[in-house]
Amino acid sequence: MTVLRIDHQCPQCGAPAALEETDRLFACPFCRVRSVLTARDCFRYVLPAKSPAGKQLIYAPYWRFKGFLLFSLPAGVEHTYVDVNQLGIDMQSLPPSLGLRAQAMKLRFAAPDMEGRFLPPSASFTQTFAAFQQRFGRGRGSGAIASAHLGDAIGLLYSPLYASSGRLVDAVVEQPIGAVPDGFETAAAAAGKPDGGVGFLPALCPACGWDLEGEREALVMGCGNCGSSWAPAAGALTRVDCDCLSGDEQGALYLPFWRTSCAVSGMQLETYADLVRAANLPKRVQPEFESRRFEFWSPAFRIKANVYLRLAQGLSLIQPQEPLRPGRPPGRHHPATLPADEAAKTLKVILSAMIRPAQRLAETLPAVDIRAQGHRLAYLPFREDRHDYIQPHTRIAINKNMLALSRSL
Ligand SMILES: [Zn+2]
Ligand SMILES: [Zn+2]
């Protein structure tokens, strides 16, 4: 899979560095200072102009999405992997997509002090994304009862243009692409600087000042001193409530899962007893099931969509009851790389995989609304087998190669 590469300078010492778009923790090889990358909403990248000198560059916005689209159909959940981008403004004669061009070059983070003017996107990511779903959901009919995405990368790409003698020139390759379109000059004159740049926060625990630990793509970082966990959100580090199932699993690998508590309307799903009935589980409802609150469990790491669904469905049906202790995992662990709010958007699709009999889906699911109310991160130990990691309490397994591959998704 292709990953965007970004040329960058260490915010501390100015040394050049190459980042990948999935990087969240940057450790400068020269001054050793470590920073957490943040963006207010999404990361914005600039494609380089071939010979920018003396040109009044205008940047056109393209929304980028790379990841899985999920569709709940009456016959089951289908998914497809896409790597796409699409023009985010309504302007004829600009290329509707950049194709794979951005993958072939070194990008830079868009910054307010850059030369040139940046056309603001007129279509939001959500609007553009709905178009992606339409496009790639074809062939599945209009039968999707719910849909979601698991994004490996979501961002905004800016591609440089300039006007010369009535022609619009693609400044990346220095080639004319047609006449200057109507409204271009006006839009260009009104355009300003990119709406929010990348931020670099010191990778230090906000509670005690100790170094935060994490791998380069980790979204949740831990403090080895006070045991707290933190994730970048809206330009700051916010605390993540974190628990761990620890026992006598010597040498276990800990995998992170989101436990999301929800308000569900349109169907009864508050307790474990409700789940037993909704999923038609082959067990009798015990009185204590009525007081055990239902939570969704879902992987907090990027993984192929079919594995994601299998793990989420399996753990949500089991509702693990082993006592969790607050804190970080004691041993080696896989980094949390999937944000809680993104996981929350997949809950309806996860639910669709649990409702039985499946014939009930089409009548039940459209009216269901799931609102996430809170989340905690849970690290579960997995024992290493020859081919799999196996969770001893639940017998849930994940293929070792699949987990290794997830790092390069
Ligand atoms: Zn440095
Ligand atoms: Zn701390």
C-alpha cells in the first residue's frame, strides 16, 4: 500500500526529516527531541510546484481517503479497499482527481506562512465521502442498511496552479490544462492561507512531565512514570482512560480495544440480556444479565476490515467479564492507531453483524441510532502460538501475519 511521504523540518533544531502520513510521534534523529503531531481536524499537505519562482501560485484542494468502506447488506457485511482523492471545489476544467500523483512525490505540510493562495474546499469531507461511497458502493444496489469507513488516512491535498496568458497551468508538471475557468480569478483573489496547519506538541506527560512512550504511528501514548495515557485531539493532548487485563500471561502481547458505551434508540440494547435476545444467542437469560450493561468492543488498531469486524463482533458478543485494572499493559503491546471517534462510526455495522436472524436486519436496523457516550481503552493479553495470537479467556484469535501486515496498511 502506498503511503504519502512528507518532507519536514524538526521544529526544535531545524534538521530535515522525512515523515510518513501515518506518523504521530516524531523523534528527531539529530537533537533527539520528540514531538506529537496534531491537526485541528485533518492533516493538510502541499504538492510541490516544479519551478515556483516568480509565479503567483493558487492551490486547489483535493480530499483524500485511503481505507476500507463497509456496507451492511441483508446478506452480510461487505467491504472494499479504496485509495482515492477528489477535487473539493466546484470548478470546471480543474482535474477532478490527482490520481496517484501525490504518492510519487515528497509533500510538505501546508502552513500559514507558505507563499501562494489556498482555495478553501467548498465541499466538506463528509459530502465528498458520501460521493466515494456512492461510487464504490455500486453493484451492492441501494440495499446497504448501514455504512461506515475505516480510514488509514484522511487528509486534504493542495495542488498548485497558476494562470498565464489566459491558460491555467498545472504547476506540479508545468503543463497547461486548459483555459482559465470562469470564477477562477475571483476565487483566487479571495483565497487565503490554509485553514489550520500541523502542530507539534512536546511528547511529555501533561500530568507529570515525564517522556511519553509510543511507536511512531501510535495514537495513544503512555507515561512510564505516572501510568497515564494520552492521545492528541484538536491540537492538545487529552487523557485516555485505559485498563488492562493482567494475569500470569508471561510474554503475552497486549492488543488494544475500545470499549464504547452507547445510548441506542430504535431497538432495545442496554444490557447483556438485551444482546442475548437481539443476537438470538443460544443461552437462557439469567437474572444478572438484566443488570449487566452492554458495551461495544472494537479493535483500537488498524487491521483489514474482515478481521476488524470478526474481532469486534466476537468480543461484543462475549462481553468479557474478566476484571480489568486501570493502567497500561505490563508487557509488550501493539500500538493503538485507530481513534475512538472513528471506531464509534462503525458501531452500527458491527451491530448489523450481530443481529440474528439476519432477516430481521432490514426491518430493524434502519430505525436504529447509536450514540457513543463514553469510551475506555482495554488492553487484552494474547498468547503467541505458531500462526496466531490467541486471547486465552475468550479464545479469540488473530493471525500473526495479519497483525504484522496491519502496520503497512
Ligand atoms: Zn531536531
Ligand atoms: Zn506522567
